[in-house]
Amino acid sequence: MRSDVSIQVISLSSDCKKRDSVSAVLDSYNLNYSFYDAVNGKELSAIEYFYHCNNNDYFFNRKSILTPGEVGCKLSHLKILEDFVNNQSDYNWLCVLEDDISLKCDLNIVFNNLSEIFSKSIIHLGGQEGLNSKNRVVKSFKGSFDKLNYYKVLPITLRWLYRTCGYIVSKEIALEMLSIFKKNNIPADNWRYIVKKSSVRDFIFCDVVTHPVDLSGSSIEAERGV
């Protein structure tokens, strides 16, 4: 794989089973990655939770309060973006994965085709299994990474695109996302809000990552009642 992509896997430090499982997947494609300890929203102090729980975008799922899982997820992604921007000067791209994913194909296909044309994009890597909302996301064919098709998502339909189980951003967009997460209390997968508040030019969808259809292991989606 190219040397300027930082792959960070968000995972609870105590979840050895998930770490072993995702390691087996990534190792099979010879990917270099690091684990980043997730923030467990259920273990936040009451003060910290209430500081972050007021949702700045009510229209995302029509609710005013973020769940503990959503707060923990947002803080996890904030911290990983912050570390990438401030401490990883050797990398131009960040790929964030969550620990319950699998892969449909080699991620190196995407990495090896990253270029300046994607520097103002968010590349969402899929993982929409089990969500009825995926049928409401309108996509148009944009191109291909060595025969792996990718699509541009119609911005108005981003409200129906969920999850942060896999995405790629340039350092420029990572910095903007970090600023948004610091200034706003929103779920990490409120992609419409992120695009609206940033200079993202294209929101790209490339179906590489798979997410378990059985959602019982996802605390966020259990709280959401998905």
C-alpha cells in the first residue's frame, strides 16, 4: 500500500474479540494499521456527557439529545482527527475504520488511486447493510478505481446515509471536520451537516466496507432503535 495513508481502527481497548476479528481481515490484505482506543460514552461523567449531548441539528433523526453512544462515537472521531492533523505529518490521507467491519475487496485499490481530485472530498466506504434508509440515498456514477465503481452522492440525500464504519479524507478535510466536531454537538455520521459546514466538493460513495446486519453488537444503533 502507499505510504502516505494512515489507517486508524477505532475500537474499545477492552474489546479483544472485535480487535482480533478486524485484524484478521486487514492482515489478509497486508494493510498497515493502528488501533485507536474509542471513547466509551457510557463511561463518561455526567458533566462531560451533558456538555456534549445537546444536538445542534435536530433534523438529524428528529431528536434534541444525543445518546451516550453517539457522544462517545463523536468524541472518538474527534480525537482521531485531532491526532492525525497534529501528530501525523508524514501522512496526507486518513482512513478511519471501525472494528466491526469486513471488506468486500482490497482497500489498496482505493488507496492507490487517491489523488488531488479527491483532496476536497469525503470518500465513504459503505457499510449500509441492514439499513432501509440506504434506498433513499441518490448516487450518480462518478468513475472507477481499477474497475471498482465509485459514485457521487446527491447532497440533499445525505440525510439518509449513516455510519462512520469506513471513510477516507485528506488532511485538509480532516482539519475542517475536526473544527466542526469541536464547535458542534452532532452525531459523527451526520454527513449532511458536515458537508454543509465544510468546503467538501464531492461526497463519494464506494462500497468496499461491510457492516454486520445483526445490530445487537452496536450500542449506538441499539440506542437509536434501528
